[in-house]
Amino acid sequence: MKFSSLVLHNLFRNKIRTVLTLALMGAIFFFVSTLLSILANFDQASTMNEGQNRLGVQSAISLANPLPLSHEEKIRAVPGVTDVAKLQWVGAYYKDQKNFFANFAVDRDKMETIWDDYHVAPANMAAFKNDKRGAIVGPGLARRFGWKVGDRVNLTGTIFPFNPELTVRGIYQHKVDDSTLFFRMDYFQDAVGPVLNGMVGTFWAKVGRREDMPRVKGQIDAMFKNSDYPTETFTEKEFQQQFISMIGNIKLLFTTVSICAVFMVILLAAITMSMSARERVTEIAVLKAIGFSRRLIMILMLIEFVTIAVAGGLLGTLGARFLYKFVDMGAVTQGFLVNFGVNNQTVIICLLTSVIVGFLAGGLPAIRSANLSVVNGLRKVV
């Protein structure tokens, strides 16, 4: 503690440079924490329904190829399957194409059995079942568009020649997903029946026991392997990861960019800290002349450099965490990043990285200053 005033003085001996260094490091760590949070959000999305014992069944050709409705009863007959539901991606938008979000047609009586992790008040669920044009929406969508129970919502279709005219009958609660709209499959089929001609996008099967899921998954695909409509069955996590993989290896890309950003901040910090050390050559020589050891000088300078790096890391990371509490990234990204925020793990990773940056960037200037001889230091004119 007796050297704290010396360290503090050296931190702000050149206030403009210190402020600019903090701003630069803060901006880079803001960027890095945002990228890491996006990756964490993807992982959260891929595991959000893990443990629900659901299997998604789609065409083995591609997700865009529908399956015949006759598959439903055959899937239901597989031992271990407790229930099956149809699910169709609709791809409609609200008022403007930029107002895009996940919207599905679903069997009206399957929300409580297949998607039982989406909690809806019993009265609202009953209203949904009794209204052919009823819809259930997430709280994120309700906030985004100002919807409430009883509101009329008119969507514009993009995939099918069908513009759903819906009434909000309930707002569900889910631990992760808050930006999806569900409406009734019978309403959808009545409107686009001739277009699909007895087909549907996917089936979802509920499996009674988790340990039966690998067997059920293999049995479903084996059953349709030689048919005109072969299937590929996914667990919930695999199905979500399939969507993420459609935009490429985003995890590798973001990780690489983050590493490059950290490498850049190390170089910039090293340049700044080397300048600071060179300016104090004579001062360091005087300190050594009056009895400061090499080890003490190196420790004091490392404390100074690590403090700057950690302060920059805190500024950027906590700044990102604060900002994303007030910015609805689900709305900004049209439902792509749901419940987005900077979690504790990301904060810890960024702070540990800032400590490493401080040691790596400040290590060489601190060692060189500590090894400087008194005579050479006093001769040096800056």
C-alpha cells in the first residue's frame, strides 16, 4: 500500500495518453465481449430445450422438402413415442419485412403435451384451442410490437400464398425463447391445403424416456429409409445447431476474430507501455540509486500496466453488459439473438484476458526498465 501513490501518479502522468489507451482497450474488449456473447447465445439456443425428450423429424433431402401427413401415425406407432405433432414454419412478417420473427403453425391440442415447456395460463390455452385464428406469442414479441391478449395481428406470408389473420389468445413463458408465434395448424391447412397437397414441414415426437431417444431416432429413419419420403430425425439440440450451421462455421469465425482483436490490443498496449517506460528512464535510474531493487521496480511497473489493461477490460465488458440490458437485440436482429446479454462467464473470460494482456504487453518494458543500469539511466536524455 505504501507504493500505491507512486503507481497512481505514474498511471496519470500523461492523462491524455492514459485516457486514450483506456478508451481503445475498452472499445476492443466491448467488441470481444459482444462476439463471445453471440457465441454463448448460440450455445444457449442449441441447448434451450435439452431434456424435453423431443425429436424433430424432417425430410432426409432437406428441411425445405415436406413430408406426407401419413407419416404421423407411423411415427406414433414406434415404441417409446408418447405423442406426435405437426409443425410448419410459415415465415410471415408483421407490417414490414424487417419485422421478421419465428412463426409456426402447430396442432392446437399438442402445445400442452409436445411443447409443455412453453407455459400458458389455462384460460388462455382454452381460448387458443377454441379460436381457429387464435395465436400464442412470446413476451419478447408482445413487448416489441405492443401486443396484448385480444389484439388482432395480421401477418404477411412470404413462403405460402397466405396472410394469417390472427388474434392473440395467450402469452407463453419460456426459460429462453421469448420471440416465437404459434397459431393453429387447421387454420393454416384450410388456407394452403391445395398448395401443400397433404404435406407438412416437420413432425415432432415426444419420447417417454430419455434413454430411448437414440433407439427411437434410429427406428424412425429406418422405417422410412426406402420410401419415397425418407426422413432424418434430430434431437432438439441437433435441430437447433442445424439452423446455426446454415450461416457457416460462425463459431470458428467469431473465435478467430476475437483472437485477432486480443492480439491487436496486446500490440497497441505494448507500444503505449514502452513509450511510458522510455519516458521514465532517468526517474527509474534515480529510484535504483536510492535503493529500489530491480524486482521492486519491475513489480511496480507491472502493477501499473496490468491496472491499465484491467481497467480497459472492465470498461469495455461492463459497458457492453450495461448497454445490452437496455437494447433489445432480439428486435435489432429480427429475432436472431433472443435474450441476448453479456453473462458472468463472458465477463470473467474478458477480465482474465485483460490481465494476460497487461502482463504480455507490459512484461518486456518492465523487465528492460528493471535491468537498466543506474549510470546508463542517468546519462539518458529523453
